[in-house]
Amino acid sequence: MNQQHPENEPDNSDDENRSEPLHAEFQHRAVTARLREDVRGGVFANAAIVLSGNFEFVIDFVLRLGKPDLIMARVILPIPVAEQFVKALRGSIDNFEKQFGEISALPATPRSTDENSPQADHSQEEIISHDVGGFVGATTPEGTISGENTSGNAKRGVPSIDEIYDDLKLEDELLGGVYANAVLLRHSATEFCFDFVTNFYPRSCVNARVFMAAPQVKPLLNTISHSFEQFRERHTPPPEDE
């Protein structure tokens, strides 16, 4: 017997009049993100460079153990996610110190006054910044934090952003970086792990995993916080005169 169920038939009556594309809102938890095989093992970094554009922050995670310094991962965060990352990282550090005690600062590395000495590395001492694609902050393995020179003019002996990146090795496959709109943070007694996630339908995906030693995470937080405040100042319109 052939029964008709018109309620189960597709309704095409207004297809010709539909001008808007089909869309839907969705929510899913980033904790179920798929971990790509090529990022499962992660990379280690002991320094970071932060650049800002009009709509995003770029974080270059650097390994400084020999020359040239290596950029191990480049992550691109939208402005709201960068702000959330600052808050989440601050909370994660607080939880770490409640569990394991205060994170001790790294000892400073003595610097030679001889410009030709291998220890005479001035590349992180002061930072030149630009409004777009600005080099606005850096952390070093020693925990030194470098802020931007808001005048935008290079001072004597301070390298330009081009000179700084000339001393870094950045592989072609890292030039475009990886996009992330969520970050998962966790830590052990000695290090922190950052999983940078694309949280898109139908499933979230970890696009980059970075490990940093615990003493290097506070400088990272301070650098990103400083960079975000500088970004906010540059993009906040001046008050109107009454």
C-alpha cells in the first residue's frame, strides 16, 4: 500500500523567492579538537616576538640556542582572541603558582661590551614599532622584556625590524603562519603547553602546539599584555573636544 506523507516532503514552494543563503549558528567545544599528526609532538620555544596588524596579532615563537635563531611556529590571533589569550594565560599562571609556588625569574646572561663578541647580542634590547605589522614586543630566553619605541624612530645602535628578522631563520612554510580562534592552555610542574585551535564546523583542529619552560611564560604574558595595550592606544580615537 502506498501511503503519502506530505509532512516529510521537502518544501520548495519559496525556493525561487529565497535571496538569502542558508546559514546556521553552531557551538561545539574546542576541548574535542582533532590533533593533527604533524603538530602532535609540538615545538619548543624559549623566546617570542609579537607583531600587530589592524585586525590580528602575530606571535612568532623562537628557539634561541644557536645562530641563527629559529622561528619554530607562527600563530595568527584575531584581536578579541589575543585579548582572551592574555586573560587565560594570566589565570593559568595564577593556578600554576598556587599549585607549585611562585615562578622564579631566569638569571640574566652577561653581555660583552665587545661588538664583535658572540655574546654581544643587541637584537632584543629595544624594539621599533609600526602601526601596521608593527614589531611591538619580544621576550628573550633570559626573560628580558622589550617594549616598543613609540616614537617610531630608530635610535642609535637599535636594529630595524628588517635587521632583526634578517638574523632569524623563518622557513617558507611558516611565512603564512596558522590561524587560531581558540587557545587551550595546560601546564606541568616545569613547562606550559599552548594548543592553538581553529574552532570551525564540523570539528575543531589543533593547528599548532608550543611548549615553553615555566620561567619564560611570565615574560610572554607581559609582552603580549604590553603589545595589546599599545595596540589599543594606537587604535583608540582621541576624545572629542566639548
